[in-house]
Amino acid sequence: MQKGSAVAMAIFIPEKLGMAGAKALQIKRVLSQLDDSYVVRMPLPRQRSAQWLPDFLLQRGQDWLVIAISEASFASLAEEQLFGDAQRKAFETLLAGLQAFAADDVKPDERPLKKLVLMWQCSTEQVQYLMARWGRPYGVVLLSRDAFKAGGAQLIARVLEPLSARQSNAVLVRYFPETHIHPIATTRRLFCRDNSATLQQYFLDYDQEWAAKLDLEQPQEQEASSKDFALRLINGVAGSGKTLIAVSRALLLAEMHPQQQVLLLIHNAPVVADIQAKLARMRRELPANLQISTFFAWARKQWKRLYQGEPHCVSSHEALLAIAQHRRRWPELTQSSSLLLEELDFINESLLTSEQAYCQANRAGRGFGLRERERLAIWGLYQAVTDHWGEKAMLWSALPKAICLAPGHHRLQKAGHILIDEAQFFAPSWFQAVRLSLQEHGSLFLCADPNQGFMKSRLSWKSVGFEVAGRTKKLRRSYRTTQAILSAANRLLQHGTSGDPDDYLQPNMAGMEPGLPPRWLHCASMQDAIDRLGNEIHAACSSAGVQLNDMLVVYGDRVHAASLYAQLSRRLGADAVWWFNNTQTRRRPPKGYEKQYLRMSSVESATGLEAGVVFLVGMESLLSTAAENGTADDHEQKAAETEERMRKLYMAMTRAGQALVLLSTEPASALLSQALNHSGRAQVRKTQP
């Protein structure tokens, strides 16, 4: 883990130990002398769990040490007490707990966990006496506070003893289950070439675990440390584990605070459906106080609480028809109806309520400029379209705005902890609706990838009311994908994005799986591309041993989605394809969670999804030479088009874990060809009709 200081010190998880008391802070000062190969964990109490837990577990690789603190005095332990003593009984209970801790999972050829008790009220000489009487019979090491403070870091480093890989993994799974990653939740398993009978185990790395456990404070400490709410931002490259962190933290908070509501919001339905499917296979049930939802599914419920009715939001097709009908009154508006709809959404998402406010609004990053008379015309169009439906219907973007502007926010369902994944896609009105739904002194946890933010508005966290300075953790290592795939995607992104460091996060590719470069398949027609796609999927299943669950098809606007779905279903079998954009299977797979499916999603809704093998088809509008040249005449708009296209392409490519296949009916653009060649020996093939 990279720290701000020049000298790397031991990693503490959770980072803040204030809620553990003054002794814990003194222990942290001593153990901080260890280098960052050491991890000091504090076990967290679990709901419905009565198991005894020590104060700390110290780890360095497969070396472990269990640490407990005792307040027992020497007098209470040195001699037999006639009527017993509370300190003595507490000490015996502690030693019995230590002795039993993880002792039932030691095989004959394995060592038991090394265990140490810090005797906080005893001198070094007294501890030497107590060691023979208490330490050896229970198999623990006793250490005085003075000896610990004088050279505890070095002493403890010498006490550490190695466990077997099986034991080390078992300790993490049993006592830190939030770090364990089920194999179905990661693409890492496809990198494994181990043919042994043991099952591969996967865990959050130290940075990910550290981030997931930031500010896990009890309500009273949280109230004392925050005037409004606790805020944390995790900025991470694609595949750095942001969703894993968010889900792990949400489950942990729900278990730690069973009386508080925990809400995990994600901007698109396919990711929520995918997470729900994986959790259904991984766990018997979710905590009753945990809700995982798309933003708009949650917002609809909040709107209903405020307005006591059912909101009707029009489709984009209906919205475009209304714009086409009313725009004739303002001939100075030469933009397309689609662009005008985006501008009306911008008005709603920015919580603008007057013509003057809109005329003064900062539109940086919108991709096209507007003169004052054009702004006045657009405001007139906005009012006309809004009045077109009256109270019967509204734009989707008006839903969160209506929540923010409504009276009676006390009727909103409040959550003690709200987590947002893919936060780079949230609009200002969305964030404001979230803040209104957060309990006083609650916590807000954001996960974002600035490299994927292809929204038109170039927002800053400060502009939406979040002071993230000193509250941000950056994750630069990708565990999902290979160096070859990330290198190609990153090269495209660097070409198309601005120089603003807040808009781009440089990944750290050191130590990544090299992998094979993306494969480019030039097809004679779209039907040829679909046929070839079916062949590739069949070959992967039959010869490479890849399962349907390990594959994802991401499609663009050049392919007819229903036809693609029908042809893949005929090739692979009925109900073998889970189409995330089909209304019937949008939230649940066609035949339940136990069946294997090839997942299929549009590029617009693929953010947050992942698979070992990903196929991109029908995305010529992002891949071709014509796309590279763009359609806009205005320089600012053309630059915005390029940036949006590159961010989408980066997002689509980095869904892949082990293999990426791009199928196109048009030649690759020069930039894409360079990126593929730069990532390794490009695999380019041409199919015949």
C-alpha cells in the first residue's frame, strides 16, 4: 500500500482505531514501526455470532500472530484467591478463548496459531513469573506493556510463525469473511493453471480491504466526528474491485448495524441483476436491513412517498416526439432533437428552476456552445415540453428533481449508510436526492472510475457539494483484466481524454497477468459477424473449457439486438442467453439462478459488468475509421464526441478478464489498430461470407 509518508509502515485494517480505546492507539503506535509487509487487523463483531474474538491479528504473508490484551493485575493472578476474583476469572476466560481460537482447524502436520497476551498492568519481572504459571499451560506468550513499548515491534516480529496456505486462507475466511471473494464473483479463476485437487481461494487485497473498512464507526463516535455525514470516495481503474469493495462494505455495515438501513445504489439495472444473481448463489440470504437497487427504482419509491401516487416517466421516443412537435416555435434551434433532449435533462439534473439560472449555468464539458438567445429558446422549449404532459407524466430526469424540490422530506425513507457504485454516472440531482435520504450523521461511500465517465457534464465532486480532499483512496491495480487488454484500452483513452487529472486515472500494470492481446475479427457482413460470434462461443465452451457464465456479449447500435438474441438462443439452446435489456429478463435470469447463462448487454448498460471472455459486436460507430473522423463540424463538439467514444470503448474493452474479441464489418480505425498492435502481437483475422 502506498502511503503519503516516505517510510512505509504496517497496514492497519480498519485504519482508525479510536473506537477501540486508548490502549489500541498505544498499540498502533508501536506496531506502526513495522514495515508495510505487515497487516494488523481488528476483528469486527458479527450479528448472531457469539464466538470469542481477540483484539488483533497480525499477518505477514502466511505468518500470523493472535494478540489479546489483559487488564488483570499481578496480585489477582499470582496467588490463589479464597473467594475467587473477577480479574482472575476474566483472565482465565481470555486464556480459554485464546486456546480455543482456531484450534479446531489444525491438521496433524500443521502448526497451531501463535498467540500472545499483552499484560497491561504487569511489569516485565511479574510477567516472567506469570509465564510459567499461566502462559505455558495454555500455550500462549505473555508480554508486559513496558517490554512491548520498548521493543514490541521487533519482539512480535520474531514471535510470528508461518501457517500452511490452507490454514492462512481458513483464518481469513472464518474471521474476516468480508475479505473472501467467491469464485463466481471474479475473473481471476480463469488465470489459474493449478491442476491440484485443492480449490483456489480469492481475497480482497490489502488496499481493497482497507478501503472497504474505512470509517466503520459506531453511531456515537460517528456523531462526534462529523457535523453532517461521513464521506469517503474510492477512485479506481476498471477491474480494481470497486464493486467488490462496495458489496463487501454494504454487507459488513448491515451486519454491524442491524438497526440501521443500508442502501447500495447502482446506476444501471444489469449490474444490480448480476450482483443479485451472484449473491443468490453465494449466500443463503441477505441481511434484512440491506437494499441493493438501481438509482431510479429506488427514486420511484421515494417519489411515491412524497407525492402519494405512481410516477409516469415517458420513454425517450415519447420525449423526442414532444420536442419535435414544440421546437418549431424556435427556428434558431438547429441542434438535433436528441441533443436538445440531453439539454433538457441537463436542466433537470442541474436543479435549475428559472430562465436566469439556466442562462448563468456553467455548461463546461457539454460538447457544444450556446449563445444567449439559444439558451432562452431552449428554456422556452423546456417549459413547453414540461407543460405538454402537465402532471400526468414527466421526463425521467425530472423524477429526482421533483424529489429534491418537494416539501415534506421527512416522509422519505432514510438510511444510515448509503453506498454508490459507478458514482461517475450520477447527476447533481441524484446526489441531492441521496443526501436528503441520508440519516443525520450517516455515512456516504462513493466508488467511481473517472476513466469511464462519459456523461456530457464535466462535473467535479465539489460542484455537487462533496468535499473529497483527504477523503479519497485511489486504486490503480486492475485484477480483472490482463496487461494486454488494459494496455490497449488505456492507450485509446489517453488519446481521447482531456489533460485534467481528475478525468483520468493512470493504472499500475506492474505484476499483471500478461495475457493475449485483443482479437480483431473483420467480418464481411453483420450476419457473418453473428455467425462467427456463435462459432467463437461454441469453440470456447467445447475446446477451451470456458463456461457460459464466463462469457459476456456487449453489442452496439449497428446490430439488431432482438435478432442477435434469437440467433444466439437457437445456437446455444433455449433460455441459454440472459439478455439484460429484455424487459422480461431485465432483473432475473430466464430460468432461475442455478442455470448457466451467456450474458448479453448493450454497450450503454454494460458498465460494471465483467466476464472472463467478452465479445464486442455491432460497435462500428465506436471502432471504425468513419467514427474516428466524427460527424460534428464544431471543434468543441468534435472533441467531446471523441472523448465520449473513447470512454465508452475503454469501458467496453475492460469488461474482459482473460480474452477480448472484437467483431466488426468495417476496417479498424488507425488509432484502434495502433492500440491493438501496441498491446502485443495483434490478432487480426478476416472471415469470408
